[in-house]
Amino acid sequence: MSSFQSLYTLEETEQFIHQHQLAFLYITMPNCSVCQGLQPQIEQILTTYPRIESRTVDASQVTEIAGAFHIFTAPVLLLFVEGKEYIREVRIVHTEAFEQKIARIYENMVG
């Protein structure tokens, strides 16, 4: 069971990004074993960074997300800072490197 709340439209997704200083999206597809295996690890990492708001989007339900965010595979991990994309990780994610990137940005934004 995911601890990320879901977004169900492109409009909701764009609104979420612009309403939060630090917004994280986990974009997934059904029957994606990489998506399912990676998500708990990413959720655990993000518990260390409470000011990052996180959501998940199922690209099969929100089909226009692929065009809007230039997505060709899943999972896609996106971190937005004040509405601008700062991190994009795709498919095979090295969690240690991902966490280091998050930590650097978080420290600069939150202190």
C-alpha cells in the first residue's frame, strides 16, 4: 500500500506542483515491477524530508501526463522546486545518488 496520495488529472498535477515549494511526483504504470519495487524505497527516503510534498500519478489513467512531462517509460521521479523541475530520475534509479541529490536541494531550500 502506497503512502503517496494519488493525483487523477493533469490539472490536479499541475496545481499540486505550483502550490508547494517542494513537490515530488512518482509517475507509475500498472504491472510495472520496477515501479512497485522502487516505490517503497523512495517513500522511505522521503520520510527524512518532511517539507517535500509527494504524490503519485498513474500514467495509464492520466494519459496526457506523458506529453506534458515528456515521459516515455516508468517509473519517473520528478522533484519540483517552486514549480521548476530540479530532479528527473527514470526507470533504474540509484537510490543513494537520488537521496544525495534530494538532500542537497532540501538543505539549500529549508536549511
